[in-house]
Amino acid sequence: MGFLFTLKFLKIAAASVFIFVLLDFLWLAIVASKLYRQSLGYLAELDPDGKIIFNIPMGLLAQVAISLCLSVFIVMALQLDNRLMTAMGTGAFLGMMMYVTFDFTNLSFVKGWPLWISVIDVLWGSVQGALAGLYVFYFTRWF
């Protein structure tokens, strides 16, 4: 556990947050923007052009929390089994579970929440987690 309170881990976590936020920005703003706007626009605040207005501070806080959680658990998994597949598998599983929690909670009570959006979102969370496993694995060697 002592590793989590080291300068090395802080560097890993900071670099991970940067990459995670960048990837999520690309996903939300470019790749899946139209998809989310069409499917969930009824829940969002929209600008005059119909684009979703994001609450940037809250969005960043959520992304930082997810990224830090991934970093902690991936580093802990690597201390047990120091292999790339362990890091990516742990990240993919944890990413999937975090996104399942969010999306399936929404499915349980948000009127009109589309199941297919949840499926896509959970897949994205799994990919984000696996990618976190990849870069955290290499960051543990570089820093």
C-alpha cells in the first residue's frame, strides 16, 4: 500500500488523468457526440445550435475520480502479477463495472433511458479501462 503514497505513483496518476480526460473528451465531443445528443438530448441543456452544454467542472471531477480509481486498482493488481494482460484485464473489468453502475442505475429509473446507449457506454468504459491498464503498465516502468 505504501506505493500509493509515493512520488512515482503521483506521476503515474497525473499522467493517467491527463490521458483519460483527453480520450473521454475525444469520445464525448467528437466520436459519440451526435449519438448522445440524439438519444439523451431531452435530458441535456442545449445551446441554440442544439449542442449539449457540459458542466465542465463536474465532468472533469467525474473523469478524475474514475481515472484515479483505475490507476489505484491497476497498480495494486500489478503488484500481485506484473504483466500487461493483468493490467489491461483489471482495467477493462473495473471500467466496465463503473460504467455498468452508472448506466444500469439510469436504466432503473430515468424515463426513456435507452438500453443501447447503456450498452455502448459500458463498452466504452471497458475500452477506457483496458487502455488505462496499458498506459499505467508502461508508466510503472517509465517513472
